[in-house]
Amino acid sequence: MYTIVKHAHLSIILLTFVFFIINFTLTMKGSDKVNNKLLKIGPHILYTFFIITFIYLISVNPLSLYPFVNGWASSKLAGFVFYVLSIT
């Protein structure tokens, strides 16, 4: 189960970057497609799944990587918070 959730988590990260690049490109072109409902709601759905998988991976992780204990997990959490704050 851990491997499936880990791969889902990584896929969500990839999809988040794809949505970001599409949104950025449409904004730079001045397209009105940037107001597409899928482009508005999609990232929020991905963030929700990202947080759910993050909590699962932290709670059952076999490597003992916990936020505020290990630098790697803390930097990942901080990166996500900065990313969300930068796009709002």
C-alpha cells in the first residue's frame, strides 16, 4: 500500500506542475481560457489529494522521515507551504 500511495503522491506532484505551467502559459498569452473551470478547480483537488497522501506517507513511512525531526521532510513541507502561498 505504501508504494501505491507513494507513486500516487509523485503523480500528483507532476500533475500540479503541469497545471502550473499550463496556467502560467495561458496567463502570459492573455488567453481567456485561464478562467476555465477545470483550471480553477483542478489544482485545489490536487492539493487536497497531495495533503492526504503526504499525511499517509508521513504516518506509515518506513524510513522514519518526520517533519521537524528530519531536514528532508521539513523542507518538503515548507516547500509545499511556500508554493501554496505564492500562488494565492
